[in-house]
Amino acid sequence: MTGAAGYEAFDGASELLRALSAPIRLAIVSELADGERCVHELVEKLGAAQPLVSQHLRVLRGAGVVRGSRRGREIAYNLVDEHVAHIVADAVSHAGEGS
């Protein structure tokens, strides 16, 4: 890996980490690691306002971290790839080691 061109391989990882950079988005991913959730379920569990949760889900969806599927009048969200849940769990665990 030489020069600036060598960093192109890290572009996708950088975008993923940017999408995960907000604490509430990490919490959303952690919740979705346990299974599919609708927005109102995430709002209740996280204690955050519905517009805020929806905004962060939009970021995660745009980054390809979550996908939504219609369930009646609601949209249920789940993780596209379970690897992301492991990344978040490892990051939370690592951050807790320094305390």
C-alpha cells in the first residue's frame, strides 16, 4: 500500500465507521442485534424522541447498515449484516475496559 491510492481499500470501512459515530446509532444497532424492531419499539427502548430515532435510522439505512420492511402500517428494521453488531459490541466492550 503506497501513496494515497493505497487508502481506497479503506473507503468503505471509513463510511461504516462514520455512520456508527453517534452514540444513539450504536444503541440502535445494539437493539437490532437482538432482532427486528419498529421505530416505536426503538423509541420506547432508547427513551429518545421518534423524529430523532427516525433520523438516525435514515443515516444507518443510507450507509447500508439497516434495512426496513413494511409490517402493516409500520416499517420493521433489521441489520443487513450481523458483522456490524459484532463491531459495535467490541467497540463498547473496548471502551469499557479503560474505565
